Amino acid sequence: MAILSPSRAVNPRLGSYFGIFLSGFAAIALTSLILQGLGVDLSILSLAMLLGPIALYAGIGIATHASDPLDFFAAGRRVPAFFNGLLLAMSAFGATGLVALTGLFFLIGYDALFVGIGALGGFVVMAVLLAPFLRKFGAFTIPSYLGRRFDSRPLRLATALVAAIPIVMVLSAELRFAAEAAIVLTGWSHGQAFLVLYLVLLVTLVPGGMRSMTWTGVAQSLAAFFAVMVPVIIVAAIVTTMPVPQLTHGPVLRAVGRNEAIQGLPIILPPGMAFDLPGPELQPIMKRFADPFGALGPAAFVLGTLSMIAGVASAPWLLPRLAAAPGVYEARKTLGWATFIFGVAMLTAASIAVFMRDFLMDLIVTPGPAVVPPWLAELAKRGFASITETGTQFTASSISFARDSVLLSLPVAAQLPPMLLDLSLAAVIAGALVAAGAASTALGHILSEDILFGGTWETPHGPVRIHAGRGGIAVAAAAGVLAAAFVMTDPLRVVLCALSICGSALFPVLVLSIWWKRMNAFGAMAGLLTGFLVALLTIAGGQGESAAIPSALAAIIGIPSAVAAIFAVSLATPPPSRHVLQIVRDIRVPGGEILYDREMRTQRLKKLRQLS
Amino acid sequence: MGTSRKDGGGTNRMIERKERKPYWRHTKWQMLASLAPFFAVIIILPLYADRLNSNKFLGFPLGYFLAAHGLVLIAVVTVASFVRQQDAIDHWHGAHEDN
């Protein structure tokens, strides 16, 4: 049987296709702007801003249907580094980044950087410690990788069950953000919004699994990027005369700083482990923007960064992306693009927050009696902000903002046409769909590959495998929607806890499975379960106000305990077999056949021999 | 990417057995060389932002600028240099993919 080259041909027309998509998206936005000028009803235009892009995503999703397992589970392993990196960055950023991170920057300024730095560090660690090796192995899911790497079916099942929990948490958080945005756009009820989102997930993911997810995800990422950039670029051009908000919000930030000093915003010196992350409720700004540490203590900032690094590097909804890279070299390059694109997204969020604070501080320092300007009245009417006391003069504490509405407040505060608010909402929905798509596909593949067919190493032949994969995705998306509809915890906290669980349970096992040859299946199992249980206990114990370790930082206890368990149990049990050692040796070398494909090939040969 | 010591012509050439150990040693050092400075910077730099903030760069308070823009740049450069170096290591030991 001919051996396929490990590097596969890339479609040369991808750039044109997505150019066409982006033009279509821009056309929807511009048509909406023109029709609005002609006096068409705003609610119809908002509905078009929701359904128009969704129709485009659905078209791409159906056009990229797949019936070959390699296409369905790994997008044919021919996603070039740039597109793969874009997807990786945006599925990590998601609506959580767009909405909650922007709000965090606005409310606590510098301290919010720990989220961004942590994710960037996570990508660097993923690039160096995990990506090339997981790509060389080529498994479609993380449980498949660990199971085959240690030749242990119980480990595969345990990993599947443990990984499913953080994936559902992230999925539910993203869907919550998407539903809120859809409700602002259309005025639907929660039930209607969740139903529509579920249908969107089905039509964009089920036809082609990972292949559909990849190409609709690229479209959604581009749409989210475009739609979030346009309003802030316009505001930057008005305020600073330069259309590069990421690099030019410096002078604005200094003006904000001066006004904060005039206003006498306190400089807080928090205890080292303080971790006072603002929730989604309405609240006034807490501290000066550029001054480090007020909401978070220095120790909590560093530990939060490290916890994010471990979580992002081992996130089971991000790592399957690497199996879609055309080769090991491209998998490393994927992470380069992901780092760059995530960095730009994070700096955009920061600049939106700075411009928004500038509008607020300008209003506060204006001397004279407090007059509520029209934009603030509009924000208050929409529930994005509230004016708690109207004395003779505004102060920083008299105006409260909702964390998750800061991104949406910018076009209103800059008094841009209402269409740009719709565009920001479309960005939130697109960002949420990328992350939710990545999470549903990852969970769906785990459900079908590792739980349904997890009892045996032999994969089923023919269309059964694809149908099971489709069913898995539908079930996974349904689980996410149900969790989103019934769990009312702050979504940002949910995402941070999910990353903590990944960091504790999966990060040590995944890293050591490549870098420590002596580790065996018992050690892996012990590390997985120890990390998971310790993280759960720490999260449960960290709910209180005065807890020693905040729930979001559970990984800082989980990781050391998991590492200790891995070493202790591995060394106390017999060393791994020669077969397993051979797998590790092969994972470490980029050249040669993809291990997963080799195993599939030997299975096929065995079957043929039995038949003849 | 030129520095190949042995240039086998086969389509499915594997790394030679005796090259595996040196290849992995080289890879481990590269891993440390990429991660150690990066971790040192991302842990230490944000803690000193306060003192740097009195300086200005591009209109930004310097501490904030370094912790936001600076760390993005450092992360991108770290990954890019890792990709280049590790690719050179792969070719040197004949461990690269065939294409």
C-alpha cells in the first residue's frame, strides 16, 4: 500500500474564498448602514445583522461536508499555518476575550493583563512542549492520544470523562455571551436565543465535523476581527487621528491617567494574594488604569498568569487543532500565528477599554453641575450603565458600568450610527461561535471516538464512524446549551475554572508523556485523577470571599500534586513496555510516518489478511 | 533550509538510530533556551511595571507598554525563533519531515 506523504497539499484558493466571504460580510454591514439612512426600521436591520452572517456561516458549513474520517476528524490535515493559527487564537479568545476581557480592562486596567499574558504564554509553552509531538502522533482527540500513547483503555476513558467537564464549562460560557448578544440585537427571549444558537451550531458543525468547524470557524474569526476593529478604528481616528488603536492609545491613556489623578482615584496596595475579579454586575471603575495591582495582588497576578499558561497549553478543545496542520513544521508555525493574532486581539480589547475610560473621565472632570449627556442616557436606557447618584458633580463612583457591556458601550459613547453597535454584537456572536464550535467539535469527537467506540482499539469501518461523530457533536452542543441555560454563574469565572481544571488534570500528564520516558500508564492515571480531584476541591473551597486560594487559581495546587503523583506512582510500578517506549521514541522525531495513520494502516492490513 | 549533514534521497527516510540521542539532547537544550528566558521575563516584568510607569514611550506609560505590547512582541519572537532553531536542528540530525 502506498504511503501518503505526511505533508499534504493545501488548497491554493483559500485566500480568495475568504476574501469573498469578508466582502459579503462587509456588504451586509454597509447595506444595513445605507438602509438605515433611508429610514428602514432599525429592528429589521438588527435582525439582518444577526441572520445575514449566520446564513453565510451555514452556507460554508454545508459546503464543507465530509464523509472521509480524515476529513471529518482532522480537516484532511491540510489547514495552512495562518488559518490554523487564526482559529487557535480566536477559539482561545472567543466571546470571553471580546466581552469579558474588554470589561476587565475597563474596570481594573492593568490587572486584567494576567489573562492575556497567560494565554500568550500558553501558546508559547504549547509550541515548545506539546504541539510538534502531538502533531507527529496525529490522534484526533486528547483521550485517544493518551490512551494509545500508554496503551491503556482505562486511561483513555478516564481522560475522556475528565476532559469533557472543562469543555462543557467553556461551551456553556461562550453560549451565554452569544445568547446575551443575540437578545440585545433582536429582543428575543433566552429560550429562543439558545434554540437559534443550537441550530446554528448544528448546521455549521454536523455536516463535516472538524472540516466544517475549521472553515466556518475561519470565516467567523475573520468576521469577529473585522467587526470589532471597525468601531474602535473609527473612534481612534476621531480621538487620535491615527487609525491604529492598538499602538496609538498611549496619549489617550496618559490623559486618562492625569484625569484619574485629578479625580483622586485611590492607589490601592492590595495583599499579595488578593484576587478581586469584577463580576458581571453594574459597578464603578475600581482603580487607575495603568497602575499595576489593585484588584489583584502581585503574587496572585503571577500565579494567575502561570495557571492560565498551563490551562491554555493543555486545553482539550484547542489541542485537536494541531492534528489539522499539514505537518510538524506547520504545527509549530501555527502557534507563531496564534501568538501574534491573540496579541493583536488582546491589545485591541485594551484600547477599547482605554477609549471608553477616556469618555468617562472626560465627563467626570468637566466642572459644573452634573448634566447627563445623551450617550450616557442611552447607555443607562439599554442597561449598559447606571447613574447611582446625581449630586452637583459626577464622581468616579457615581456612574456604574456592566463588565460585559463595555465593548458595546464604545460605539454608543462615541455617538456612532446604531449600525456599529449591531456590528459589535455580530462580532460577539461570531467570536462565541468560533469558541463554541471548537468546544462542541472537540467534545463530540471525544464522545463518539473515545466513549462510544472506546472499548476497543479498532475503529469501526465505513459510514458508522462518521454518523457517530455527527451524533456526538449534536449531543455535545445540546449539553453546552443546557448547561448555558441552567447554570447562572459568572461566565468569566466559569472559563477560568475550566482552564484551572485543564491545567491541573491534563497539563502535567501531557507534558510528561513526551518529556519523561519512564512514565507509565499507572502514573498517567494517578496524575490525571489527582490533578482533577485537587482542582475540584480547591475550586469548591475557593468559593468563599476569604478563601486562601481563589477558585480561578486552583491549578497552582493541582499541578504540583499531579506531578508528585505521576512521579511517585510511575517509579513504584514496573517500567513501560518496549512497545510503549518505541512510541515515545517515534513521537520525539518529526520525520517518518504519522503514528496514528501507521496504526490505522496496520489495522486495515490485519483486517484484509483475516478476510483473505 | 540548508545545513543537512546527510542527504538521503528516499521518500520515507527515517532518522538513523544513533542520531536519536544527540537529536533529543539538542532538542531539550533548545526547549530550555526558548522557555527559560521567556518565563523569567513574564514573571518578573509585570512586577516592576509600577516603577517603569513614570517613563514614557510612544505616549504610553512605559511599564504598561512593556507588559502589554512588549510581552506580545516577546512571545511572538520566542515562538518564531524556536520554529527556526528547531527546524535547523531537525535538518542537522536528519530528523525532518520528507517534503
